[in-house]
Amino acid sequence: MEGLVLCSANYTPLTPLSFLERAAFVYRKRVALIHGNTSFSWEDLHGRCVKLSSALFQLGVSPGDIVAAVAPNVPALYELHFSVPMAGAVLSALNPRLDAATLALLLQQLEAKVIFVYSDFIEIVLEALNVLQEKDKPHFLALINESSNEKELPVSLPPTKILDYHTLLEMGQSNFKIVYPKNEFDPISISFTSGSTGKPKGVVYGHRAAYLNAIADIFRYEMQNMPVFLWTVDMFRCNGWCLPWTVAALGGTNICLSKISGKEILDSIYLHNVTHFCGAPMILTKISDAIATNQPLLPHQVNVTVAGVLPPPEILTKLEELGFNINHAYGMSEALGPMISMSRKYQDDFSNSNEDVNMKIREGIHSIMMEEVDVKDPESMKSVPADGKTTGEIMFRGNAMMLGYLKDTTKTEEAFEGGWYRTKDLGIKYPDGYIKLKDRAVDIIKSGGKIISTLEIEAVLIRHPMVLEAAVVATPDDVVGETPCAFVKLKEGCFVTDEEIIKFCEDWLQDYMVPKAVIFGDLPLNSSGKIQKFILRDKAKTLKWALS
Amino acid sequence: MEGLVLCSANYTPLTPLSFLERAAFVYRKRVALIHGNTSFSWEDLHGRCVKLSSALFQLGVSPGDIVAAVAPNVPALYELHFSVPMAGAVLSALNPRLDAATLALLLQQLEAKVIFVYSDFIEIVLEALNVLQEKDKPHFLALINESSNEKELPVSLPPTKILDYHTLLEMGQSNFKIVYPKNEFDPISISFTSGSTGKPKGVVYGHRAAYLNAIADIFRYEMQNMPVFLWTVDMFRCNGWCLPWTVAALGGTNICLSKISGKEILDSIYLHNVTHFCGAPMILTKISDAIATNQPLLPHQVNVTVAGVLPPPEILTKLEELGFNINHAYGMSEALGPMISMSRKYQDDFSNSNEDVNMKIREGIHSIMMEEVDVKDPESMKSVPADGKTTGEIMFRGNAMMLGYLKDTTKTEEAFEGGWYRTKDLGIKYPDGYIKLKDRAVDIIKSGGKIISTLEIEAVLIRHPMVLEAAVVATPDDVVGETPCAFVKLKEGCFVTDEEIIKFCEDWLQDYMVPKAVIFGDLPLNSSGKIQKFILRDKAKTLKWALS
């Protein structure tokens, strides 16, 4: 068609950096971030990010370079979500609770030019750097010190020079011209998978996906203009589900906590009028434990979204009675965090029309800006019938998706085989299109021609009043192929026999799903707090020989 | 960076077509559209659009072809917003109130392969087609008939064949594979400017801009999931501000009216629980006139957004007391409709801090997804000081912008000169970044070194209790260059002298702004209902000679 032109008037690469630029202009003096006694307005925060960005440029950071960060949810990590890409670089926020060996492995992959380290984690980072070859070491290590907990360090650690976050801020120019991405598919960040199924993989996000997912978050978590967001989800996990960028888009207020306990969360909600927070289901249990007998009702409805297996119904009800609106989400690093989310309140709409209790704890349906979510036969790529029964692989596709795995084209192509992202999660689809997660493909138990979801057995086990945590894996069985074996950690001071646990399961589950063995003890967790089922599977195999 | 891949798993061209696909899947049986006794669910509507799209394909419509429509806000026009691009084609919805000569001019530019015509407008379209050369005539004319008002037509009008909307729906295949754009910058629609400053220009929108602007509309008009949208804004005007696509994105309900009167609007609000509607400021006056003495309060807050000069404060207050939340918007065809919008309620926040009444009726600040909005010196392209005084040209840039003018690269390049869209509107910027429109550059009056905004004088004139409509233009003046001349249409049965009008203006305006002459009578309107100031300017010139 004649007469058309693309130029800066009608085309700008989509990037979440534009959210901060706009927030500084539109929301100005409104509080952007609170951490203890510190608080910054959107103007302040923008100014700090520009200066930090300028300092990175002065350190020689160029477009495409990687800047890593090892820090909890402190204001500096929030700022790095903007200032690193504002220098054209790519942020990799790492889990500060990794062991030195794993951290070294990731740093080796990253070849980061600068590493920001929160003072509490300096020892582990130095230990990891020791393992690295000279060529993989960063040029600079920037220490994030909080006055309460200042660390003394050598001035350099050849070839790495040591700097300090405040010094960087001081050396930055406030008139630095930030680097916009030339192409909206340029990388903005790298998040590592938790490695529950193997070595952590570096998942690369692009500016466009981050922008679109940050907007999708607004719908996914039912946000409105100027929310008050409490940081309980780790920013190193899928860039805090892209929420640092979402909060800037809406000119909201970020609340950072020094310690994420049930009491701190509750206190912050009343103090700051928190409207939203997110994280692992464990936060619900923490809050529940912290609720006092005469706890006042929440000042208004507070939206909390958790990704993972929900805690027992009593805990949910207790929280809902206080004023929480609990949402249940499902996603993964590759999809920039939760890709679908569903309010329990909304799920109640289905409870009268159907007796299947599973209907109420489904994963949801594709949200706005997500192209397609489906359950498919992984061989034929045909959709399974939407009958609430037939199992298939959950797959999806859309713009809010990773660009691929860092330096691993083979794994990227495998993940995108057939033009869909293959979650390796098994699920079913209901007649109304809603999806329910059954299990990880590797975790599923195949017993006498039947498929058993370990998640469903675990959901029953944690309803037992004495059970704190539970994990179910397959034990080899000569007759039916595999049978369920339960690993159970009891609450402190509790005692219960394996027969009692099995009896309890019999009340809730069909015969073939009831665990044939129950083993008590601590469960092996990885650095993200996820249960390492592959270790339990090995244990369960030995058990088979012990039992036979 | 190694390991990254772009494929259908992580990249889909942005297009509002995905909103309908998703709505059919997620919202299913929910009501998508109501028109009198007709109503369609999202599944129905999707099915109809697929079939119509298939029928267009059967008629030989190929990607890039243009399909025109001459119709009011009937369900068919809503459906064409999806079914035409679903066949890969480009929709041009035309103002059905154009005269035959103008319509012929536009059709000649478009070379549309198919024209959809609502039965009421068939005569004017046939008249326009008569003027066209054979090569510019459409292959098909599809009649949109409503049972109440069926028209008989010849079966063909060589070379144009005549068809009927229902026949097309019947011939369409429901398994037609819709055509997604290959490139998100592919055109989706062409809207014509109202031609208030010359010949109407064909403004071309792309899929990406339409998608992003439809999402931006959610924030701009403060919408939430499943709104009930009343169609008072014309769908032929900037594709109804992109709202056909927005309502699908949110799974809302569209209410189409046969007649847009104040009473019909009010009745629909109570009947359907309307949450949002939009249009020209005249709708507020119509509603105000239709409010009965014992009018019950609205069932909940209803958001209404109008673009243009607001009616007098009494009308606004009357509506607000009933439960309307009035928003004031500013935009143009080139920006896909209003690009900024501001709630009057929010503007009240400023009223205490500043005595400038203009602060309360400012145009707003750039909304989410709009890159930059500024007031600049059109020569130097420097921003004017944000002092609420210095006049400059309002300019902006962002992704929600036209691709250009159809077949007119020169005008496109002129509009985007310097990488910003130049509105040719004059405005000022306040210290808080908010923008206030002063006037169209061509309308402004230059009097003794001072700049006079005709909009400000008009806002005073319509406050006079006997004035229905007013327009102010410049009269040449030998001493000060130009002086304001007011053209005024009085309300029925009213009488007032020019001295009284001038006296009234003196109470509200500074001396140099008071009109030196007042002329009573009907105002010349174009087919969009906009006052044609260029005609008044010519009249005012003659007046100068008459007065001297």
C-alpha cells in the first residue's frame, strides 16, 4: 500500500524501559519504593537509575554485555531491573541461596562484566569467583551495602576491581542518554531455571516479551492504576514475574521487606495499604501462622497470587476470612513466570454446577496477550479432547515467551519443537477450556495401565493434620509396573504411623492411587526450596529391593 | 547472543484478531452483542465472522484488498471489523452521511473490491458509484438489510454484482482458516479524516497499532474485565476509537442502538447496565435534555468520554449528579482516536492548588503505551517551557499511530517531519506535564502581538444561557492585525442582541479577547457535524469591508 512510512513518530521498539520514563514524568512525586525508612519517588528512582546506567557505561559496559546480581529483594535489585537495560546491557539476577559450586557454574555461563552483590552474600560469591578461570571473572564487583550491615572488603581482587553501589551512583551523570534497544527482540534479562529436573538453564527474555508480559500481569493479577505491591516473590525468579516493570507501568508503590516472615507481611499490609503480593504457596502458611486471635480484618481486599500446590483448605479459608483474595497461578521461567492465573473466588462459580472438586483448583485459561494454551498429544500435536479426563502435554505459544536458552540452541529447539512451547507438564482440558495440571511428565506414575498424578496424592497427604510436607514418587513394581511411594515430613512434635497415613489416603483416594509405602523424614530441597524428586525416586528404587 | 530462536512458539504478529479468537474460547456463551431483540454470544459472533471471512475469500478478496462499508453502528459493521481483516483484507468504514460527490471521491481512492452498504444509504452509494469510472467500481456490493426495512434492488449493476449480508453468511464455511497478518505492520483499516481542514485523507492503521491501541483504550477509559459498552461513538470514526477490538479483548458486551437519542441512551443504560460509552460532546447535551424530573440515579457509575469542547458546566454537573463520570479526551484520526483522556473528577484534584480554571479542563498527560507527548516549537523542535503559558505545537510519537496517509507519501512525511506526529494544534504545557489545547494552528487569532485561542472564547459563549452553538474566527484588522468575530446560533425561541453577547464576554474574558462583532444564524457543518471555520473566515473577511 502506497503512502506508508515507519519512523520514530509511529514506531518504537517495545521495552519496559518506557514505563519508567513515563512514571517519572506522569507520577513524579508519588512514592515509587519504600524499604524501612528509605523511600523514593518515581522522579528520584528514575534519576538514580539513569545515574547507575551512566556509571555502568563508564565502567565499559556495552550493549549486549551481561551484568549479574546476587541479592535479595532490596531497592538496588529493583533499580537494576531498569538501570542495566538502560545501559543496553542484560541483567541476570541470581538466586543468592545457591551454593558456591552452582553459582560458579552459572557465572561461567554468563561471563558477566559486572556483578552486583548484596553484602550478606559476598563470601559465597568470592568463593564462587575463586573457582572461575581468569577469563570468566567479572571486571567489576559492586557491593550493595546497607548502612546497618556494612562489610569491609579488599579494594581489588585481581583481575576484578571492587566498587560500591553508592560510589557508582555518585559517579553517574544525571544527563546520561539511556540506551533504547535497537530491536525489540534484543535480550533484556537472563533468569535461571531452578534446576529441579537437571542443571539450571539460562532463560533469555527479550524487551518485547518483557513489555507485553508486564502489561499482561495487570490483567493476570487484576491490578489497577497505582497499586501498592509488596515484594514477597523473589526478583531473581523470572524477574519477579516481570512485576518490577508492571509496577512502574502503573505508577504503583513497591514495598521491599528486609525479612519475609508472616508477621512482616501482615504488618506491611496494614501499614502501607498493600493491594497485591505474590510468591510460593509457603507464604500463605507463614501468614496463617502469624495471624493473631484478634487479628483485625484487612483494610480492603488484598490480592495474593501463589504458584504451586495450594496449602490445605483450612489455611485458605482462614486467610480469605481475613480479607485475602487468593489466586492460583501456573507457569515457569520460560513463560516469564505464571502464564495463567485463576482466582479461587471465580473458581467457586463452578462448584455448584459440577461435583468434581478438581474443577475448583484448576490452573485456568489463557489470559489476554497469551496466544494459545492447549493440552496436546506430544507425538501427533493434536489437541486432546476437552473432556476433563484425557491427559496430554500442556503447551502454549505467544509473545510473552523466552527467546531461548543461553548458549543452548539444541535445548531451545527441543523446547519449541512443532512451534509450541512444550512444558513437559501433563494436564487435562475441561469442556469450558480450563486446564488442570496433573503432573510433571517425569513424575507421573504408570500403574497397571492407569496414570497416577503424584500432585493429587500430595494434595491429600498435606490435608492430614500432622503432615507438614509430602512428596510422592513411583516405586518399581513387578505386577503393575509402578506404585506410589510417599515421603512425608511431619510437623514438629507429631507422631503418626505409616498405616494411619495409608488409611487416611484410602478415605480420599481411589484404591490404585493409595501409596503402598510411607517413609518419614526431611525432604531433599534444592536452593530454590523445591523438592528434589529425582533423589526420592532413587531412594524409592532401593526400597523396592528392601521390600521384596 | 547464542541459543535464541524466533518461531511461532514465542512470536506472533500483534493483531486484534487474536482478541476475538480468545473471546470465543474464554467467554463462549457470554453475550457479545445486543441490538434490539437480536443478541449473539462470543461463540456465535466468532462463528459469524469466520463465515463472513470465508465468503469474502470466495468472492476473490485477497490479502491487501480493500473492503469498504457504508453503515451506521449496526452489528454487521461490528462484525466487519473482524471478518474483513480475518480474510487478510483492509476495512474502510465510511461516514454514511457523506454526500455522493465526496463518497465517490473516497471510493475512487480506495478501489474497494467489495462495498457493504446499509439499506438506508443504498441510494447515496448508487449515486456515488454512478460517478465512478468502471475500473474504480467494486466487484460486489453487499446489502446490509434489517428485516424491518428491507430494500429491493436489481440483481446486478454491471460490473458490480449485488449480494446480501445474510447470503454471504450462508455461503461461508465455518471451518475457514482465517488469515493472520504475515507482518504486524500490515494494514488493517483505513479511516478518513473529517476534512475540516481540506479534502478527507485516508488514514491507514496497522495490525500492531490497532492491537496496542485497543489495549491502551482499557487504561484510557478505565475499563475492567467484561464491560458493557454502548455504541454512541461512530464505528466509522477511527474504527470507533478502536473499541470494537477492546471490547473483544475484555469479553465485554456491545450494545448497538437503532437511534442515538438522549432517551435511547438513558434507557439502554438502565436496561443493560452499561458501564462505558463515548462520542462527541453533543451526546452529553442530548442526555441532559432527556433527563426527566424524577430520573432515578444510575445503577452504578457510568463512564462517558467525549472528545471536543465540553458543554457548559451546568450540563456536566447535572449529568455527574445522576452518576456519570465524565472524561474529556483529545485525539485525531491519525492517532487512532483520542490519545489522551482525563477524568473531570481527577482534574478536580488540581482545583484547590491553583486558581487557574483552565487547569481543570486540560487535555491530560500521555497514557500507558503512548511513548511521548510534548508541546514543541515547530521550527527548532525544542520543548516549550512547562510554564502553563508558552504556546507551541502539540506533538507526539508512539506505536499507537497511523502508518500514513493512503497513496500520499508527501503528506505522510510532512505529518511525521522530525520523527514526531505534528498535530498542527497549539497547546501549552503545565509544570506537572499536563497539556492544554489552545487551538488549531489555522484557527488561532493574532491580535496586537498576542495569541488568542478561539476555543477559549467559544467556551465562554456557550455558557450564555441563550446560546446553542458558537464559533469564533479572525477578522482582519488594520490596527492590531486580527480581531475575534463570533458566529452564534441561539436556542429556539431565544433572542439576544450582539451588545448583550459582547457584554457577557467582557465579564469573563480579558479585553483583547472579547469579540468585536457577533453574527447570528446557522453554522455551516460538514458531514461529521464539525463546524467549517474556513467558511466563517471567508464571511468574516467580507464583514471587515462591511464594517470599514
